[in-house]
Amino acid sequence: MFYREAGDFKTSYTDDSQTFPIKFDRYRYYVVLAVAFGIIPFVINDYWANALLLPFLIYAIAAIGLNILVGYCGQVSLGTGGFMAVGAYACYKLMTSFPDVSMFIHVILAGGITAIVGVLFGLPSLRIKGFYLAVATLAAQFFLVWLFNRVPWFYNYSASGQINAPERDVFGIIITGPNAPAWATYIFCLIFLAVSALIARNLTRGTTGRTWMAIRDMDIAAEIIGVNPLKAKMSAFAVSSFFIGIAGALFFAVYLGAVEVGEVFGIQKSFLVLFMIIIGGLGSIFGSFAGAAFLVLLPVVLKVVGVDVLGWPTDIVAHLQLVIVGALIIMFLILEPHGLAQLWRVAKEKLRLWPFPH
């Protein structure tokens, strides 16, 4: 077995608080990073990039952002699609207004603009929570989509109402547009995912994350012991919206290249990201990765098995996907609310105590 450990043997606080306390986990983490940065870019093709890798990377960033708000701070949000649209349109306006600025700066600034919008729509969380907050964020979703549809300035007065990403390069390598190579777009998104995951992991393990979890578990008790609910909730909305805005900017500029807000960033997008963190695991960075990977991989697997192998009609396979996702959500909410991350955690704990699992 890989996890040969019986009991906890830590001699310092640093050892006890490290992200990967088991040596095998640390090695596995470095191996995954080495493969992601050093091998996949050399074997990737357009199909793997567009069908699996780019959607996974971008949805993982959005899932991390939503998990911070819902899983760690306990503030229910149904406006993820609208906030992704803010990131996309902010990135578009920046790309067209400042063509000489690096794409890295455009994407980060788009995330910052989305964070400001997220804080504004997060203000009702100071007075309402639960179902009422979900309705408020749902209203934000519909308002933002309506705004980008109705105000021509956001799409530069285009007759079609669609926004198209102009071709941009980073260090001479094309990142956006139809001529962008698959490996370049993959690396560009992977850098943002790696940095976002690192930032989110450190935030959730520090003082900020503890205040979020205190508000989530019992906001009144948290306020009594000195937690500032205004600062905690607004910081959660800001950080969450920042990551979601980055995901929206990448989804538009790098992945799709052209966007019509109602079709791409509608309420279905909000539910999709929410389903990712429910299936992957609320309050878990790894759960965000697991949920994004599962829901990106599921339609591809169903297409290969159902359409290519079994010969089922495409519409039957599409409906089967909805049935499977719905059944899994019900199952996880009832049997394992912490999702795939908890199943993985339990499996590791059993292996850590080998040969005496319990």
C-alpha cells in the first residue's frame, strides 16, 4: 500500500499544518504538476483541448470561486453565470480599448472588476441569508444578462450583439483567436488555475478562511466572539467573484472566442457550476477540481459509449446526462453532503491506518 502510516507522528507545528502531511501525497502533487506543465503541452491536440482540458481548467477556477462563497462562507449564490459574464465583457472592453496591454493584465483586471460587482450584489447578505439570498443572487444573474443584452456599449455597438475576441499574443505566442495553438491556450489557462488554487488554499487555511467558516457555521456566535460579518461576507463575495470573473474572461477570450451573453452565460451556467461543487464537495478545494472534472468528462464519456459504441440517438444521450447528474446530486445531498472529496478523504484515512482500517 502507498499510505503506510499508523497514527500521527508530528514534531513541529509546520509538519502538522502542511497541506500534504503524507509524503506520498506530496510526491503525487509534484508529479501531477510536472505532467500538467511538462508533458501534456507536447501531446495535446485541438480535440483534447476544446473537449476536455480547457473546459476543465476554466470550470475548475469558477468552481473554486463559488466554493469559497458557498462552501466556506455559507452564502448561497445562483448568480455565477452573470458574474462570469461580467468577467467576459470586462475582458472584451479592455482588449478592445487597450490592445497593447498584456492578456495577463486584461484577465486579472476583468477579475477585479467582477469582484467589485460581486461586492455590490453581495451587500444584501448582511441582512438576508439562505433562500432569500439565493433569490437575490438569482436576480443579479437575470439583471446582468439583461444589462449586457440591452446596452450596446458593452458589445461595442455590434449589429449582432455578439462579442468576438481579437487576436492577442503573450511573448509573441498567440493566445486568443482562431490561430491560437492548443498548447498555448492550455498553458495560459493552466497558469491561472494553478495560481488561483494556490491563493484559495492559503486563504482558506488562514485567518480569512477561519472567519468565513465561522460565519458559515453560526454567524451570530461568530459575531459575538469578534468576527466582523461585514468584512467576512464582503471579502468572500469579492474573492469568489474575482475567481469567477477570471473564469468568465478565459471562457470568452481563450476558449470560445465569441460570446452571446444569453446563450453562454444564462442561468444554466450558474446551475452547472453549482452542481460541480455539490458533487465535488462543498468546502473543499480538491472538491472543486473533482466536480469540474466529473461534469466535463461525463458528456464526453456518454457520447463515446452511448452514441459511438451503442448507437443511441444523440437526444437520448443528452437527456440521460441530465438524469445522471440529477440522481447524483440527490444521492450526494442525502448520503454524502461533502461529495467526492469526502469519499477520497475517507479512502485515504483507511489506507493511512493500514493494516488496521476502521
